[in-house]
Amino acid sequence: MLLTRNLVVALTATVISFSTLYIPQPMLPLLAEYFGVSAGEAGLLMTVAMLPLAFAPVVYGYFLQAVPARLMLMIALSLLTLNQVCFYFADEFWHLVGLRLMQGLLLPAIFTALMTYCASMVPAAMVRRAMGFYIGATILGGFSGRLAGGVFASLLDWRSAFVVMGLLQLVPLLLLLKVEPDADINFARLDSRSISRVLANPGYRLMFVALATVFFVFSGILNNMPFHLRDIDPGATPFIISMLYLGYLVGAPVSFFSESISRVCGDERRGLLLGLAVHAGGLVMLLFVAFQGLVVTMFFLAAGFFLIHALLSGLANHLAREHKGVVNGLYVSIYYLSGALGSWLPGYLYEGLGWHGMIAVFTLILVVCAWSISRFQSQTS
């Protein structure tokens, strides 16, 4: 049976820990108003938590090679619980930024240990399916965090949202007492030589450009859509804002069936272009819709993005006959680095150019993504 007790525990912990990463997003306008900061500054709450994930394959590999996954998870989850509770006492915006940075230092260890559990606690033939469950759990966690942030900030206050999420970390912490402590963390260490060897391949360069551009745009939309909704309806509560992210859930089935979608399209390149067309279509729709339309549009944006993400990650592993760990490490680094920058810089675009101006810049960025995808097949065939 694929869903063993250990795997269920790992997936439960994945949902809850990913919720921690995304819980501030629907509260960003509220926090910006409460602390008197700009949209760009408020976006730092997402950026500082994601940046360490970008550098984890470089830094963490040097001191976490042989740490038992259960021990690492229990220590990191305990510290994360304490960290979340500390939000109750924060009275300056930079206190929040500091606490989120600490979360960012803990989350890479948690995510990598959870991936290890998901991959090592099933038969070898079931690893790809187990990783599919893991990706689905990360998507569910991303939505759950945004929903929890909106619900608790609306019913109680923003501080309670962080505290409740911190206490929820106790659930996987207790469950971990009942699982086997026999999985080891296996970070892929990156150095300048290995990175240079991978980047010498034009196919990888094109894949990484496509990934970085589309996730930068998607992150920018996710982070600034709450501010746009507050401009449309100043009375919009964090709970109403969290409903904008319902479409995010479509990422789970799209990721799971991405290979089938690619086969129907004819090949991966056409599948990538389909994902980009759906994502770009959603981006254009953002210019013409109000609240209900924003909810619907998110389904297009998320479906397109996660189709591209799933196909690119599969291609990266398929092509990586050598240096597979380095390729995956670079993929993760570029993914989170572009997400971190996308959570921060577009806030200043939104303030300076407005919603329509920001969408126009995003459209130009997606042109670069389209160029890289269109060049991909001839460079790698």
C-alpha cells in the first residue's frame, strides 16, 4: 500500500509547513496599513522567507549531509512553533521581517527532510507517485496557509493567524514520534564548477530562463492582487482576499496530469507553450475583471503556471544524465529566487505604474519566456 503511516505523516507535515510559508499573503494590505509601510515593503514578508530556500542547495549541503530526517524535522518544527508564537509580541514591522527570515532559515531543512521521507518510505517503483503526492501536498498547503491567514485575521486579528499556525506545527511534531527514524537528508551540494558545467548546456539555460520569468510574474500577481482588490473594494477583509487563491488548487490535478497533457499536445515544447498561453490569457483577463472575475482568472493563471512548472521539472530530470543532483539543486534555487524577487519588486511596479502598468511589464517578461520555450526544442534535440 502506497500511503504508509510514514508517508501520511510526511504529507501532513508538508501541508502544514507550506501553510506557514504563505500565511501572510492575504494579510499583506492589512499589515501594510497597520504598520504604515508600502506594498513593496510589505512584500518583504514573503521575500525574506523564500530567499533562504533559493540558497539552500548551496549552503545547507555542507552541514546537513547525514542528519536523520526525523531528528531534523522535530528540531525545526519545534523552533518554527516558537517562532510563530513570537509574532504575537511583534510591535514593529521589522520584527515581522526578522521573524519571517528565521522561518526562511528553518523551512529549507523541513522541506528537504519531508521530500526525503516521501521518497524513501515507499518502494522504488512508487517514488514518482509519492513525489506526485508531495507536490499535491505543497499546493494544498499553499492554499491552506492563505485561507487560514484570511480566516483568522478576519475573525480575530492578524496576530492570531500566526499563533494558530504555530500551534498547528505541534500536530506533525507529535505524529513524528511514531515514525521510523531511518531516512537521511541528502542535499545536493553546488559549487562553481558544477554550476558552470550545467549552465554550459544551452537547453538548461533556456529552461531556467523560462522558469524564472514565469514564476516571477506569477509571484508578482499573487502578492499584488490583494492590494488591487483593496483598491477596488476598500472594505475587502483578509478572508475575502484569501478567496482569490481558490484557483491555486487547480495546480494539483494539472501537475499530476501534466505528462498526459504533454502527450496530447504532441511533445513537451507544445505542452509548455500551451501552459504559457493559458497563463498569458489569465494575465490579460486581469485587466478587465473585478472581484468575481479575479477568482476565475486565478484558475487560468495557476493552471498555466503549474503545467509549465511540472513539465520543466520533469524535463530537467529527464535530460540530467549527469549532475542530476546539481540540476535539481539549481532548479530549486532559481525557482525560489525568482519567486522571492517576484514577491518584492513588482510591489514597486504596482505603486509606480498602477495595476495596468504592472500587467504590461509582466506581459513583456512573458515574451522572454515564450522566446526561451520556442528555442528550447532545437537546442536540446
